[in-house]
Amino acid sequence: MEQNARGYVQDSCTALNEAKNCLTNALQTVERDENRQRIQASLQAVENALNECGSTASILEQV
């Protein structure tokens, strides 16, 4: 059965959470400061996307 919009958004939130966990793990192992900064910037972008995704999922649950 094909998913609806809510299912796809929930899948996206799950994938973003996994990306967040991976980037957090990467911060634990990175050695170079310039790479740490890039990973932190990526992590911030993923967290922002995750917040938006969560808001969208909440709205879709109400409809």
C-alpha cells in the first residue's frame, strides 16, 4: 500500500534523527578543528530541518 503525506513526513523525521545521531557520533571522533566546525554546522542544519519536519508532522496529524 502506498504511503500518504503523513507517512512520508514521518519517514523523513526518522531519517533526520538518524542523521543527527551519526553527526553527533562524528563529533566524538573528529580530530581537526576545521572538520569539527563543518560537522557542527551540518548538525545544526539537520536539527533545524528536524524541527521543521516535526512541526509539519504535528500539523498533518491534526488534519
